[in-house]
Amino acid sequence: MDAATLTVTYYPAEDFPRIEPQLIDVYAEVYQREAGTDPFFSVERFTERLRAHASRPRWGCAFGDVDGEPVGYAYGFARTADYQWQGLITPVEPENLVETDTRTFALCEVMVRAPWRGSGIAHTLHEELMSHRIEERSHLLVEQDHPKVRALYERWGYRPMGVMQPYPDSPRYDSLIRPLV
């Protein structure tokens, strides 16, 4: 993959309706296997989560394409002072759970289509998204049965915070956090 042909565009919330179909299409391809066996990963459930996330404050998305062909994206939103940390399974230091309107960016998804994995595109998308953030830190969840993905995020500076199960029917996730300032 010639990284020089990668184009990354940042989209704020007002652009969401225009890019929503592409986000869903990429998800459907990336999660095709899981969507067929686990309702939590279905395209319908993802679309619900995506729309809920896009309605949150300061939603943003870094979308990548190569010669006009979508290759992946990273998106998330700002947590506000009234955010409640739900689904925590392990104890977490109380000061880590205090939110302001600018403390935590919730990184919801980083996904790259199979032909472009291992090319550094995921990191490029992540870093472009982070370059638009005003928050102090970024928080993400990674499935516990994906240790290679967790190791990748740790190489990007994320550190363990605990274990979460954000939805009753979701898998358990390792909760990771990284300073942005």
C-alpha cells in the first residue's frame, strides 16, 4: 500500500448525515463475521450506537480514502460533566471518573478495511482525529479477546484503566486511557 495516496478528511458533527452511509458500509464489511453470529455486532445495532454517538457533543471523525475508495475511519465525542461511567466492572480510582466538559474524549471506533490493515492507516486516522481534540485525555475500549489490538493501542500511549461492559449484551472490554495534552 502506497501511503502517499491516502487522503484523510476530518468531519465534524454537522457533516455526519453526509458520511453516515460510508461509515455504516465500512463497519458492515469489517464486522461481517461478528454481525452474523452476535446481535450486538449487527449493522442495525451499530447504526443505533453510531447515531447516538454522533448526537453527543463535539463528535468528530477522521475518514480515510485511497483514490476515492474508503479504507477506514476513527470517530468519537466529548464526554460532558454529567457523564456517568456505566458498566465498570473493576474498581477505578474515583478521580479518574470525574468529568468536565473538556476532560475526556470517548474514542468509539478505529477501523480499517482488511486490504489496508498493517499499513499504518489506523494510526494515521487516530492521530488526525486526536489533532482536532481539545480534551485532556482519550478513552477507548478494546475487546478482551483482542490482545494484539490492545498492544497496538498501548504502543500509541494508552494505559489500562479497568474493565467495562458498557451494554448488557456487549462483550467485556479493557478500558484504556491516554493523555492528550
